Amino acid sequence: MKVLLTFLFIMGSQSFASYNKAKMIYIQDQSVEKNLKIFKELFQSKYYLASATFLREYIEAGNNIPEELTEWVDTLVIKTGHEVFDSVKAERLMAQQSWALKFVASERLFKANRFKEVVHLLAPFPENHKFAPEAILTRGIAQSAMNNMTEGNKSLERCEILAKDLAKDNKKEKLERYYTIIAEKCLINRARNYFQEKSYQKAISLYHEIPKTSYTWPYTLMEMAWSHFYLEDYNRVLGLLVTYKAPLLSSYFFPEAEYLSALSYLKMCLYDDAGVVVDKYDSYYREQTNELKKILAANKNSDTYFLKLTLGELKEKEEMNPYIRNLVTQVRKRIRYSLDLINLKRSILEEMAIKKLKQDAFSKELDERMSAVINWKRRKINHFIKKEMFDFINEVHRFSYELFNVSLEVISNKKDLLYKGQSLAKERTRGSEKNIKRNELQHFWTFQGSFWADELGDYSFGLESNCKLQKVTRVRR
Amino acid sequence: MKYALIAAILFVTFKIALVEAKDNVIIKYKKYDEIDLGNLEIKGNLLAPGDLSVQERERVRFSRKLYLRTTYKDEQDRDVYYLR
């Protein structure tokens, strides 16, 4: 105990000494290296966010960070996030020797669709760097965006291996989960590339590698369903999409899934079933979304409303609107949200620690700098959540239009039958096992009205297509 | 000269009288006419079909382009935006 207390005392006094040194440099030093010197001292006293603001100014002035400090910069980006460097031009970040800053620059380039530069910048990224899986994932997606699927898939495969290794070696549960999600993202994006190349079977087998317990798994169901759609296995499409009706997945509502269900019914000439999906969508989901829009639109100019919405108890959200709870649950599971929130909390704690120090010109300067960055971070998270929610509303409206087209198609097909004096051969049947396409590893169990966790995602309908058995019967005059 | 003047007056008077007489012409048309269709003879070929018929044709179908997903480009972009 004594040793521990002595250690903490020494560390505390060292930290305080560094802070005082930084203050002296701030007052006395007028050299070009002033900002770098302050950064070093504040970093050593563990005021990471404050130190980052001085490093930013040093880079913005056209200077390059010395090689021996690159590891510090990596730590800084992990501890504070990269928002503090948002005002620095991508070219200035690219010029640095720090791989963390190069990675930050690559994201900026990616957003500007400068994929070629992204690939070039990240090509020599060291695989033993902490950011390697994310950097190689970015590179892989950039290569895919340039339609270089072979190289893109190679990068994504490499990213998956690295992320899995990091997850395995990590003893911290949160980090292990983080790298597992990154590994799954790499795999999903490979499956997406196969989908784009119309290698649907390959895509499906990759999607199957995602464990059902994963956060990313519910999102893969719909993507898998699209692959089955192109393989004309509409019963499997409907089975996969019905998984979203399971109580365990009640937080996941995807307008696109409803559309794909209706489209599959249409392909099987089950017009009444397609009509039921369209009617339900219009009467229930669109109504609920309009309510949601009213609530969100009233607060659209707030810089904190959406962030606060995700912070409180889930039960409170349920009373507001059923979708708010679902969206909040989904947002909370996003990597970006979790990391940004941790960084924001850390920054607020650091600001509070600085406020407790003796108030002078230097501490006021630090406080001002930190307040600006914290406000920026808060607004960015708020914007991220707001965008997620409004994207959902837009998606509901977009697929409402697409479903309208499906219902027009249904009417048109029905009219065609009428004019030709034809009728569909079969009325709606409950389905049969013989209509199910399955491989040797898949077993058949009848659905008994309850969703079992281990069965989720393995459902298939057994409906017979009505199109194949059309019977021509002339209407008698 | 005197005779010439008289002759000219007479000529003008006669001309005016002639024009006025033309304006008062009443043309009378036949109030009734009779055409005997039985005696009419028309030469030519019969082109109209003997029986009434409606030609069947395919009903025009307006093609609606239903949305089909072909890429996950937006989702892939979002995966990069949502990293650190």
C-alpha cells in the first residue's frame, strides 16, 4: 500500500511539474517550436485533449512532427478521437510520419471520393499498428469502389485476419468486441463485393460465417435475402425476412425488408399476399413514421436533443414512439457512437480537472480550447444520431413509393388475367415441405408459432409459385 | 358637237339602265326534285368487308421499373464513415 501511495504521489507530482513547465513555455517561449513543446509537457501531464490542440496548431503552421513523437500521436488519437484535427487540411495530415494521422487523412480523402489516393496512402500501412485493421478495411472498400474487386477482397480478407488476431490477443472485453466487429465488417464487405459480382452463392456462404450472437448479424439477414432473391429462392427470402418479426429482433425494422417480401410474393404470383404487405406498411408503418417525424422535426435545430435521447432509459423512449426505442438501440450498437461517446466523456473529465487548477491566463486558455473541441464533439455525435434517425424516416418514405409500384404491378397483373380470360390455377395454400430448397446440412422442422433463438435466420416458407400453374380458361359468352 | 353630246348622254343613260336591269334578276330554283335511285348506276369495286369484325391486339402494358438492389456501395461507404 505504501509503495502504491508513493508511486501515485511521484506520478502526481511529475504530472504537476509538466503542467507548470507547459505554463512557463506558454508565457516565455516565442520560438517556432513553442506549440510542440507545450504539447509534449501537457501530454506527459496526461492532459491529452489540451495537448492535442497545441499539436494541431503546430501541424497547421506547416511543421512536421518529429519521428520520435509518432507513438505519442497514436496514443493521442486513441485517447481523444480525431475531431481535434478536423480543421487541419488532409494534405498536412498526409505529410506527417504518424500512421494514425495518415489514417485520419485517408478517411477525409475517402469522403471526397478520392479513392485512388486512399489506396496509395494506405498501401504501406504497417500491419502491426493498432489502426491496421481499420486502415486495411478502408483500403479494401476504396479498392472495391474503384471496381478492383480482386484487390479489394484481398485487403478485406487480410483485415479480417488481423482483426481476429487482435481480438484473440486482447484481454480487455471491450477491445475484444471492437476488433471482432471490425473482423465481421471486413467479411461482410467481402460478401457485398461477391453480391455485386453476382456470385450470390459465395456471398451467402460468407454471410453464414457471422455468428447469430453478433451485433452485425441482424443486418446481414436482409443482405442474404437479396442474394437468395436473385437465386429465385423466394421461399428462403420470405423465411429470412420473417426473422425480423421475432421478439428478439423487435428493435430491427427495415423498410427494405418489407419491400423485398412484397416483391418475392409478386414473383411467386401471390398477389393477395403482396397486397397484404403493402396495406400493412401503409396503414401502420407510415403512420408511425409520420408521428416520429413530428417529434424529431420539432428538435431538428437542437445541438444536444438527439444525443440526450440516446443517453436516458430505454423505457422512456418507448412511450414517445415505438421507433425511437428501436433507433436508439441500433445507434447505441454502432462502433462510431460508442467510441465518440467514450472520448466525449474523457474530454469532459479532463476539462473538469483543468477547471480545478489555479485559475490563470494559461488555464483559461486551455479551458477555452477544450470547450471549443468538446462542443464540436458533442455537435458531431448529435448530428450523427440525427442523421441516422432522419435517414430512417426517408427510407420509410422511399420504400412506401416502391411498394406503391408493387401494388400497381399487382393490379396490372390481375387486370391482365381478367382481360385474357385467364385465372390463376391455384388459390393460396399453406405451403408444403416439398417446395423448400435446402442442402444436405439443413433439416426441416415445422414452425409451431414461436421463435427459438437457435432457429432465427434459418426459416423458409414452403409456398408454391402460382405463376407456373396458370390455367387458361376462356370466359364463356 | 351637240349631237355628240346627246349621243353620249343617251349612251350613259342606257348603260345605267342596263346595269339596274341586271341587279333585279331573280333566279328561281326547283323546290322539289326527284331522283330515281333504282336507275342510278355506279361503277367501281367493293372494298368494305362483308361482315363486321374487331381485330384483337395485345393490351398495352406500362412497364414500371421495380427497384432491385445491385450494389451495397452506400453501405460500404457508411462502414468507412462510421469507423473511428
